Amino acid sequence: MDPPLSARLAIGPVDVDPVVREWVDAETLQRLVARHRRGDWGDVDARDARDNTLAAYRQQGGLRSVFNLGRGLQVWVITSDLGKDSLHTTVLLPEDA
């Protein structure tokens, strides 16, 4: 049996866009990144969720979680370069992606 996704998922260093820091408190940011790290992709559609899970297991490509925080505020958590030395994660607003 495979270990749970959370046991496999590395997301590298996390950069938070300054605009996100203005709108979202540190505790919420930590919670969103933790959800992303354990394979909770938030409010993505079924196809994107499947694509994320496959990328995480294969350690190829990238991941995108979408979190709707209310008041019309949506935050994306994007991990790029899975399986590479340049692996990193960015937290940003969709319009900055």
C-alpha cells in the first residue's frame, strides 16, 4: 500500500506575495500552505484535483490549490518544478499568476 500523499509531498521554500500578506493573516497563510502540502487542493475542479494528485505522486510538473476566503478573496498556492532542485511554492492572488 502506498503511503499517504502527505508523506510524499515536498513543496520547497514558500514565497508569499506581499499583496497576499496585506489581505491574509499569518495563521491563515500557514493553514492554507499546510492544506496544500497534504494534498488538499481547496476549490479546484475535479480535473485539476486529479492532475495535481498525479503530478504529486509522479513528482513531475506543478500543483495549484485554490482557496476562496470569502469577501470575494481568492488565494492560489502554486508549487512549481516538482522533482527538481528548483522546487518552490508561491502564494499569490490569481490576477498575479
